[in-house]
Amino acid sequence: MKKISKKNTTPEYGFGSNTAGQRLMNADGTANVKRIGEPSFQLINIYHSLITMSWRKFNCMVLCTYVVVNFLFACIYYFIIPDGELGGMIYHNSTQKFLEDFFFSAQTLSTVGYGRLNPVGTSMSIVAAIESILGLMGFALITGLLYGRFSRPNAKLLFSQNALIAPFKEGKALMLRFANARRNSLIELEANIVFSYNETVKDKITRQFQTLRLDVNRITYLTMSWTIVHPINEESPLLNLTEEDLKAVDAEFFINIKAIDDTYAQQVHSRTSYKWNNVVWNAKYITAIGIDEQGVSTIDVGKLNAFQQLSDEVTK
Amino acid sequence: MKKISKKNTTPEYGFGSNTAGQRLMNADGTANVKRIGEPSFQLINIYHSLITMSWRKFNCMVLCTYVVVNFLFACIYYFIIPDGELGGMIYHNSTQKFLEDFFFSAQTLSTVGYGRLNPVGTSMSIVAAIESILGLMGFALITGLLYGRFSRPNAKLLFSQNALIAPFKEGKALMLRFANARRNSLIELEANIVFSYNETVKDKITRQFQTLRLDVNRITYLTMSWTIVHPINEESPLLNLTEEDLKAVDAEFFINIKAIDDTYAQQVHSRTSYKWNNVVWNAKYITAIGIDEQGVSTIDVGKLNAFQQLSDEVTK
Amino acid sequence: MKKISKKNTTPEYGFGSNTAGQRLMNADGTANVKRIGEPSFQLINIYHSLITMSWRKFNCMVLCTYVVVNFLFACIYYFIIPDGELGGMIYHNSTQKFLEDFFFSAQTLSTVGYGRLNPVGTSMSIVAAIESILGLMGFALITGLLYGRFSRPNAKLLFSQNALIAPFKEGKALMLRFANARRNSLIELEANIVFSYNETVKDKITRQFQTLRLDVNRITYLTMSWTIVHPINEESPLLNLTEEDLKAVDAEFFINIKAIDDTYAQQVHSRTSYKWNNVVWNAKYITAIGIDEQGVSTIDVGKLNAFQQLSDEVTK
Amino acid sequence: MKKISKKNTTPEYGFGSNTAGQRLMNADGTANVKRIGEPSFQLINIYHSLITMSWRKFNCMVLCTYVVVNFLFACIYYFIIPDGELGGMIYHNSTQKFLEDFFFSAQTLSTVGYGRLNPVGTSMSIVAAIESILGLMGFALITGLLYGRFSRPNAKLLFSQNALIAPFKEGKALMLRFANARRNSLIELEANIVFSYNETVKDKITRQFQTLRLDVNRITYLTMSWTIVHPINEESPLLNLTEEDLKAVDAEFFINIKAIDDTYAQQVHSRTSYKWNNVVWNAKYITAIGIDEQGVSTIDVGKLNAFQQLSDEVTK
């Protein structure tokens, strides 16, 4: 295993040094760490899940909750409240009677309250009053959740699936490319790459972290795509390393992008990582930028990962 | 084509260097770039449109959605649900019957639920229960959208339509003027001008970017208007350039303003650009500031672009 | 008029130099400037007013709008819609009939929809459906406005009414004091004082601005009150100036406080200004901090402006 | 009492210097200060309480308000409004009559409006219309409050209960440990420790504050836990101090953590303090990080304060 030179002192990355042997960050930028020993029920974590879960799951959950709560109240009305306290019922058998209870519950929870079905006794009225306030609060919660889901800082960057070792000026460079996956404007972007690898210190494998110097590390305005370039020169710890070396040290590259979402003036952060096997040697990106028939610049976000393999000589 | 001297190293602006020959930024600060190859349906982009579209369009869309959804449910009630499951109907012909279905739908969706029309059968009750929860969620969404539309960082700056080459101290300067289009306070303003032009490098026209040094580049509090001044002296790449030179290099000036909206404590960003043909040579702005009869300072935002042409000798 | 020495170069404050002769900033931190020439109707300015107006005015406006809208719809129902399209009416004269229309409108707008009064004809049903969606949107708007009013960055600082020229170390200093008017925590506070005065340049009175150096200009955590101190020493433009000098140059001191509201993690800004006649010479603040019977530190916000006049010799 | 050397100039912390003799900051990061002399009723403080109170208390308060408001309106309907203006009542005695009034109120406030009970007279209709708009506004308020409660920057850090004086490199260090109590990601963390102690200046005990230098004071990403380390070397004011010395000067350590909550892109701040009696001498933390059977890194938040006492010789 080749010794990798220390070129840049690196701030602690937040992963400990004894985390050798696994992927530390998932491709979507979340940490590959499991939390144990925490209390199983925490309201704020439930809220966090409701904000970050998929729309399919969220809508499903809202609908299920609506059905379940109605079912529970229907049971109360059917089994506990004395007969005759729900006025206006029309039924011929007990199933229909339960359904009337169920639909009365639905009409109360949603505060529609048509009124054919209406509470006449005291206990029925009390439970219905409780259900209606519960409905209002639940609905207030959904209002907040919907707003929270949409107003989250929603920078989503589309990163190329592969990083490349490509020719750059007289030498070569580590390159990766990304574009804005949304239509909002991103401004004041900053990029940062951290190179992480194993090193044997006193017979113990520890994890090392070095920041890689970039050719350009900030741009004012992301209009098209941005290709981040780390030139592999004397200042780079990657100098003279081969594909096999990166594999041997279990290399992983962490990418951090910081930007401002112009629509909501929020600072947004995006992360991803490339393991050594996501790096393609001796290739270069094919441009995703063109000009359409009206002479307007275009960016084809579908071609973001398009690259072409070069003849072998460059990497030698 | 005159060679333009490099006075300031400029951060990448985010437009590539091979974008010669078109206006890069529209006057409202959006990029003149078309996105292709992206999935046609993305929820977050729809939300983004709903937040940024005009009020007229937004209100129209809400009303149309209301009518369309009611129509769809009315069709379900009319064609699918068995007759007699909607109690309380009053009609003499099938059109009136459909209208009763339609208005029942409206009363359910808006959760008014007068109750003359009310579901009596099971299938009717189920669909009505679904419609009411849909109505609640739609309304929750509208609540969020209305709040989102209003609470967006709403700095809107009124830029003068023309930039001027005006006399300044012993020489001349590039000037442009803006005022706050809103009544909220803007504080801690920072301005920045980037000069973009064509340059022929190795027979290929590439786009160059240079930051222009400003006389004053930050103010604490925007009370009236602010005239941004770039003195054309030895440190300026504009020195000795004429109107024809700017045209020849297809000059474009990008203006970036950063400020804090004091009402909501949000950082806001505003951008515009001036092409070479928006620059008026040898003119000066007429003041928009006055004092009214009570002795209070006034700013006339309607006069923001008012300028007067000077006799020709100054530019010589 | 004494010549005031230039000690600190000062960033443009945002008030022009030809604004001599009036108070530039009101005590509540708003600019004393009138805007003219702008379009009379701007949605965003209306929203801004609704967010910043007093609670009394806001509640009054909501109630009035409710009454007026109901009245307008009542007129439609009474004068335009054919008789008999509103079912369930109970009345003996036309006033009572109008009132039934009015209350039906109220029940529709608020989506209560009891149902005794209910639309039976087509035109009535259409208008009622429109009114109910209007009610929902109005209510959505109120939800957003209420949240917007409460969630505004709400740092409110209580400034002492007077600034003092007080003894400090071997010399004297300009002092002013403030405390948090709210119970939320303020952290990472920064203070800044700008001294503004008239100066006669080439027979024309212009307004000058200088930043005053502070003894301590930032604190980590505002627990009690903070006394801001500008020592009047060789580095101060106030050195050797008397009360009459300040009056002669029409002195005004602008105070800017920047902080982070810990509850909502928002950056907040607070401003005020002291004219020369708000400055008390040769006095010192009486402490507002004490210890109660349980030994807990206390701050008495009511005593914030308490100061005592000193014998005259200090200022000599 | 040993003289403590001044190693770092420290920014004012915001606690005055004459606050000797009590704990200044509570363990949850709030200041141990009582406010007096402020107006007893302030809307914004009520809102602040409603946002920060516990969920149990909040829900209880909502329910109580609902009951109380209904009770008040029931009283109006029962005692003030003439008999017969509330249509559809079913009762046999005055208690039942009052209950019908109460439930009509509940049905109006929640805008359910079944309609069996409905206002027929003018005065009843007016009060009901007022109650329904009140209900809508109250509900709008609850929507905002629920959203406000959930969307508050919710970094909650779990600090170890004890700080340790532990062996570090060749010497020893003050150490404390924390982890994220939430599942959201925290990025760009900065830590800062301020050491506060009594010092006798001219026979008066004053409170001194010094910032302690940290081994690492910022990390990019908090995945597991972070152990903050202040090495006790020549640059540390703690050098040569013993447990008794810290007690004698009534030492307190303030910890400030600044981070960015990645889910909402908000900057969050967390504070705590350790008094001299929360510091355990000559101990070291037991690791809370492990690897589960699938080879995934785990963090056991329950073990955060786990430490082991070392043999005595290290501290000598």
C-alpha cells in the first residue's frame, strides 16, 4: 500500500478515524450510521419523518389515519353511546347502523356536518364536540405539514454518476459534474471535495481525510452545469496514485455543495460521495450544453453523466 | 476589435466561456437558458410555478380547479352512484338533477354541508367522505400556497432602464440607479458589477468576465435611491473604450444587489443586466429626491430613470 | 461652528449628503422619508401593511371585511336572485327577509352551513358555491396573516430615552443602554454607532457621517441590559466638543444593533437614533440589575432610562 | 485562592462582572435571570410561551379554551338571547336546555353546523355569526401555532452530564461529549467553551471570563458523537489548577454549539454549562460507537455519559 502524502491539513470531517472498512456516506448524502439506544417515541422525529417521507407514503398515511380515526369513533358511537342519541339514522340492519355511525363520524371530523345525522343526547353531543375539535386540530396539522413539505429548502442537485480522471491543461484532473434538478435559481455556489482513505498507523488501520484543492471553488450563478475540477499536480495527494492504489486504500471522495436558493433566499446544502469504483479513469465528459434552433442556450440534464473513454496513453 | 485589459481577476460567473452571441441574462434577472431532457412532471416544479405565477393566473387556477373537481364528482354522483342515495334532491329534469349533484359536491368540497342535500346510501356516503377529506387537503394546500406566495423574500428593486456614462470627479464613470419598489426597509446592501465581453482567443470567440471596482460598494440603509458608480480610471477595463468598442465586443453588464429585508430578516438578492445598447453616453441623472411643503424628504420613484443628455465634449 | 476632525472613514449610510436640516431617522428606527410617484395599488404593500399594523387595527379590519362581504352577498341574494331560491326562510317583513339573506351569507362564508337556510335554485346555488370558496380562501389568507404577524423576527429592544455623556475611566464617554423587551434569548449581538453632523463645504451645508469606535462592540448573550460605550478620547471625533457644538452642527447619533433571536434562529436588526437634544451631559445610569430575596439576579426593565445628574466639574 | 493567568482575551459574554455567587446559566442553556418591571400582558410573550411550552400543556390549553369559550357563549345564549331564537331544541328541563345551548355553541365554533340546532331570531343569528368567525380565527391561530411549534429550529443536542479531566496525548485535557438528539443532519458545527470564575480585584469579587482553546473547534458533519477537547497545556488558564481550586473560584464552563440543521437549512444554537461539581477528574469516556452484525456503524445515544474512573496517578 502506497504512502499518501499529506498536502492539506483538513478539518475533522465528523466521521471518526476508526471507521475503516465501510462506505461512510450514501450516494444521496445521508450518513451510513445506525442510531441505537434512543427513546422509541419522539414527537419531533415523527414530524421529521412526515416532512421527509415520499408523497405517496404521506398521502396514504393521511387517508389511513382518516379511516382509522373514523372507525374508532364509529365504535364509540355504536358500542358505548346509548341508542337513539344519534338522530336521523336510516338503517335496516346492524351493519347499516354501524355505517351510519361511521359516516356521521366522517361528517363530524371533516366539519362538513350535513345535519341529517345529528347528535341529540348529551353523551353523543360531548363525543361529537370532541371529535370536531380533533378534526380541526388534525387539519391544522396537515396544513402545517403540507406547507413544511413544500417550503423545505429544495435544492436538489443532479450529480454525474461517475467522477472522471480526465486530461486537464498539461496534466490530468479529477472531475465531476452536476446541474440543478429544479427550476429555481441557485446563486453563490461553493464546492468542496474531501478525499478519505485508509492509512496504517502503528499497525492499526485508521481513516484519513484531506481536502482537495479545486481549480474554481465558487461561482456566482448556476445557469447550466458546473464541472468541478481538482487538478492532479504537485499540490495534490492524488499525484502518482493509480486505480489500484485507490482501491487498496478504499478511497472515498465526499462532495459538499453550498448555495443560496434564490426563490426563498435560503441557504441550501447538498452532499454526495464517490467510492473508488465510481471513478472512471482516462475519460472526459461530453458537453450537455447546446443551442436550439432559436439560438437560445440549452442544457440537457439527461446527458449529465455522458462521458467518453479516451485512449489509454493519457494516464501513463 | 480593441484588446480589453485585464484589471481584476473575476470569479467564474456561472455562464460558460463559449456562450458568445446572445443575451445571457434577461432584464428581470433570470437566465436566458432553456432546460431540456428533464422529466416532464415534477411536483416541486409545479409548486414552484404556483408560488411564482401572477396573482391573476393563480386565482384563476384555484377557481378552475374548484369547478373541475366539482364537475368530476358530480359525474360520479350522477352516473355511478345508484339513484336515491342522495337525499333531499329537488328536480324536474335531468339537467336539474345533475346540477343538484354538482352543488352537493360543492357543498361537500367546501365543507359547508347545508344538509338539505345529504348522502343516505353507503356508496354515496363513502364518496362524499372522500370528497370532504380531499376538500380539506386542497384547502390546506391553498393556505400554504397563499402564505408561501406572500412570505417569499420580496425585495423588488426598481432599476433605471439605462446605465449612463456620466462625468465623475475629474473623469467619467459608469452609473446606474435603483430604488426600493416596496415599502419595507432594506439594510446592509452590497452591490457588484460584472463586465462581460467577447474576446478572440486563438481564433475562437470566448466570453470574458471582469468585476468592476465601485466607488462605494455597500451602504447600511436604503432610504432613497442609490446611484452605483464605477469610476472609469486606470484601474478600469473600460478606460479608453468607446460606444463602438462596447458594441464590437457585445458588452453586457451584470448587476448583483444583496440586501437584508428588515421586515422578515431575510437575505434578498436582485439581479439585472444592461447590454451595450442600454448604456447612454455622456448624460447624467436628474435627482429624484426633493423636499415637500412640510420639509420632509421625498423620493419620486417615477423619476428613477430621468436623465439629461450633456454636451458632447465631456466624453472626449 | 467648530471643525470636526475625521477620525474614521465611514461607509455610506444610505442618507445622501444633501439632507441637512431635518431628523433623518425616527426614534422607532424607520426612515423619515416620504415616497411619491409609486402606483397607488400594490398587493405586496397591502400585505406588508396587514403584517405590520397594530392588533387592534388588524382585528377591526378582519371583522369589518366579514361584515361588508356578508352585506354585499346579502344584497345579491335579496335584489338579484329570484325569490324562493333560498329555502327555509322565516320572515314577516322585508327587513327580516334581508336579515335572513345576510345570515345565510354569514353561514356560507364561515362554512358553518346549518342548513335551515339552504339554496334550492340554480342561481342561488352558484352564488353560494362561489361565496363558500371565497370564504375558504379568505380564511386561508387570515391563517397566513396570523402566522406571518407572529413569526416575524420580533426582537424588540428597549432603548434608554437618553444617551449620556458620562465619566468613563480617566475621561468621559458617550453611553446608551438597552435591554431585550421580549422574553426570547438574543445571542451574538453586535452594536454600531454612526455620528452624523452638518459641515460647510464650499459654502454649502452637507451632511457628514462617521462611525464611532466602541469599547466593546459585540457580546455573546444578552442576559440583562447592555450599556454601549464610546470613549471620548483622541480617536473620537467628539473630543473637545461641547453641548453647544453638537447643537450647532445639528448632531444625530444612529444606533444599529444586530443579533440572533435564539427561539427562531433568525437574524434581527434594531435601530434608533438620538438627536443632540436627547443627549444628557454629565450624568450616569443607575443600575437596573439587582438580586431578589432568593438570590437570583434580576433586571428591572422599567428602570432602563434611570440616570442621575452629576456635579458639573466632570465635563470641564 | 490561586491567581488564574489570563491566556485569552475574551469577548464580553453578556453576564456582568458583578454576578458572583450563583449559577449564571441553567443546564438547558437558559439564563438564570429574573425579569421584573415589565408590563404584565404582552401578546408576543404569550405567543412565545405557546410556542415553547410542552405538548401536554399546549393540548390541555387548547381543549380548555374550547370548553371555556363554548361555556361563555352558552351563557349568552341561555341568559341573554330571548327564548325561541334557537330552533330545533329538544329538552325537558333547564339543564338539558343549557346543554343544548352549549352544544350549539360547540357546533358553531367548530363550524360543523349540523343544523338541527339553528338560529332563527336576529339576535341569535348575530351572536352565532360572531362565534363562527371567532372559531375560524381561533382555528387559524392554532394552525399557525402548530406549524410554529414544529418548524422551530429543533437542534437538540444531548450533552454528557459530566465534563471530564482526561488523559490526552502527553498531558491531560478537559473533555465533554455530545450527540444529536434528533434524526436530522447537523452540518458545519462550531464549538466554543468559555471558562468563568471569581477573581478578587481591589477586595471586590468580580466574575472573569476566558475562552478556552480547543483541539478541534469545527467539524463538517455530525454523524456520531463529538468529543470536544480543551488540552490543558501552557496556553490554558486551567494549567496546574486542582479540583479544589475550581471550587474555590466557583468555576463554571459555558459551552456554545453553532450548527446548521440540514433539513430546514436553519442555523441552530445550543448552549449548556458545567459547574465545577459537574467536572469529574481523572476519568475517560467509554466509546458509544460500535458496529452491528451487518457491519454498519452504530451510535448508542444512551451511553453518551458513560465514563470510567482511572487510577489516581494521571492527575498528579
